[in-house]
Amino acid sequence: MRVGLIQSNYIPWRGYFDFIDDVDLFIFHDDIQYTKKDWRNRNLIKTPQGKQWLTVPVKGLLSHNLINEVSIDYSQDWISYQVNRFDECYRKAPFFNDAFHFLEVIQQKRITSLSELNQCLIIEICKYLDINTPFETSSTFSPHGTKTTRIIDILKKTGADVYLSGPSAEGYLDNSLFVKNCIQLEYKNYTYDPYPQQWGSFIGDVTILDLIANCGPDASNFIKSKKGNTVVIKSIHK
């Protein structure tokens, strides 16, 4: 069983959904430290002036807050801003209503936890893209250890024999622990074809809502990487 483990992002880009579609179980890494000025609470849209952030404001941050402890700040009218900005930039896109639906979900549910909001939107978008991968959260496994030992503990509790990681983890994962535990280690490659897009030259590192607004139901045909995963440690069964 191939398992992937990533922190939740706010309406992430298409590579995130390709990753989910490439595993048998996807785990939201929700009980590690929240990082500021990251993808946890914001993502990019494409505007006539270039890329622009859509940000979810959070409140009461402490240096030790875990991702699943972060609350959304509704004292700021960020939802109206995002709705209006998205309408301005995408109203002429052929599948605007399909993408706008996910902003309406935000309006209707008013979820107070950032982690829960991210998970809710990601799962809803997966349904739209016909991605049927099951989801879990890392906190449900009560993991022990730090860094690689923590990941190995989660993987062993799921029965995984393959771990799919994002390439940014290559600098800190301890490969020897995957060998010791007979778990294959793979890194995801993110190489994609462009898709029809508004506002000039193609920009790929924007929210999945850009792809949905421009391609609608055909969006699922643009989320598969042209390159396969890089296998770093091959599984050797005892």
C-alpha cells in the first residue's frame, strides 16, 4: 500500500491533487507545528496584473501551535474580499461557476479551524476531480518520534509498504530508516502540461480553482505529472 503524508494547504495547486490521486491512503499531517507565511492559509490566483495571494487570516498564534490548533479570524471580512476578487478575475472563464462553488462552501460553512477548512475544501475538490483516495489525519495515529521516525511510526500503523513524499523532503528524510523498516521511498515528480488559461502567458503554480475555472470537468485530465515517481529506496521484504 502506497501512503502519502502532507500538511493541509488552502485550496492548493494541481500537484497536490495529483499526489492524492497517486496514493492508496492520503494522510493530512495535522499535528506538527504551524508555519507562518506558507501555503497553510493562503494560495495564489492569476489576475490581469499577475499572481496574487488569497489569504485566510488566523488568530492567537503562538510559536508552538500545531496546524490543527490554528483558528480562523472572522473579525476580518476576508471571505467577501476573496469572493469579489475571484469574481473580478474569473467571471469570464468558461467554467467559472464550477470553481466559484468552492468559495460558496467557505461562505456557507464558516468553519473555525484552519485545518478543518483546508481538509473540507480538498475533499470536496477531490470529489469534483473524481479522486476517490481515502483520507486520514496523522493525529489519529498518535505518532511517536520526530522527523523520519515519526513518519515511519505512522506508516507502520497503516501497514504501508511504500511511502510517497514531496521532493522538498529529500534534504531531511533518513533513508536508512526506510531500509531498516522495509518501506519503499518514492519522491513525487511535478511536471505538467499547460492548460487553457486567461491573462497572458501560462502560470502553473496557482490554486486548482484556476484549472477548474478554465477547464471544468476536463480538469482531471491536466493533473497527472508527465514524469513518474522517483524511487529512492526499493522495498526489500523480510
